[in-house]
Amino acid sequence: MKEDKIFSRAPEKKFEFDETVAAVFDDMLERSIPFYQEVLEIVTKLILSKKRDRLSILDLGSSTARLLLKLHSLSECELILKGIDNSPAMIERARRKCEAFGASDIELIESDILHYPIESVDVVVANYTLQFIRPIQRPSLLRRIYEGLNEEGEFYFSEKVVFSDRRLDKLMIDIYYDYKRKQGYSDYEIAAKREALENILIPFTVEENMKMCTDAGFSSVDTLFQWANFVTFRAQK
């Protein structure tokens, strides 16, 4: 796994999921997202707890296919696994990983999730994906996800969030930056990445994310996990 050193020098452009990011993305996930592996474990177990003979799962913003590969390795039922990502570099990395792990039956598609047809799936996942979608476009995407799910379908998503209380929000950000320092990132790297993500990653509050789901038609929305300003949700059709 190549180490993430992207922001050890001044960024030349805003953050994007290009080859430079794709090359270190797995390390970036491990060191930038608290309890990333544990969240994958929770989501995977809940998906597989449905205990059906056949499950269709769509991962929006599938990056290097970590969730899909985990599901592929653990399932005892027939899984129809599909990942969508608009980054050619991410799709290429994901395909190489799937081939290496003997999971060539995972379908990986380079496409824009805002336009890709979502139809007749049991589970949709979007881990740290919605936050990169323009806020004005998120409600219509959530509605399409809802409409594309089968009856009793589930939507799992993880997001970085903000807090309405500005003082609390700042304290949570400070706690998160302390976490990143412990993962080996310097203050310079933390500041440089924050600058590169400005107006690219736009988080909502927990309440805004939940309301967006209920407005789309979901019957219930729950939080499954939270650490500081990172939250995982499940919305039930």
C-alpha cells in the first residue's frame, strides 16, 4: 500500500480523484477516516444479515472496490455486485484489485452516478460520496436511489458532517485533526488538504442528511455509527 504524501507539498490544484489520489487512496482511507474498517464491518454484516439466496448491491462512488471485495469474500449467497465511479483511475485500480483477489465477477463501471440508471437493486451504498455531490443535486439523487430500490431495500451511506453549534463544530474538527496527527499527517498536510477540499467537500448536518432521506420517501433512517464528525446511516425503503 503506497503511503499518502500528496499534501506534503503545496497542492497545484483543487482536490480530485485522479491517478495521483488513486495510487494512495487505500492508505488515505485508513489514515483519514476514523474507524473505516469497523464501519465496513458493520455495513457488510448488516447487508449479509438479509440472508437471501440472491442479493443485488450497487456501490456508488466505489473507488478501489474495498466494500465490494469484502462482501465478495464473506458472502455465502449469490451476490450481484456492481460499483460505479466517475474516476477512470479509481476504476482501473479497482479492476486490478478484483483480478488479483479472484473477484472478476464484480462489475465495475466508469460513469457519473448522477446519471447512471438505478434499477431493481436490494442495497445501495455510498460511503463518503454524497458530500462530493453539489447540495442542490443531492435530493434528486436520493429520490432516484429510493425509486431504484426493491421493496424493503436499504441505502447505507457514510458522511462527514457539521454541527449546528459552531463551537461544538470547531471542537470536533480539532479532535479530528488530532486524530490525523496521530496517523502521521503533519500540520502542513492537514492545512493543505483542507484548502484543496474547500468548496469541493460540502458536509451537511446529521439532521439534514436524515431529512433528505425521509423527503426522498424512505420510511426510516437510523445512524449506525458516529465518531466526532463522521457518521454512518441506514435508510430503509
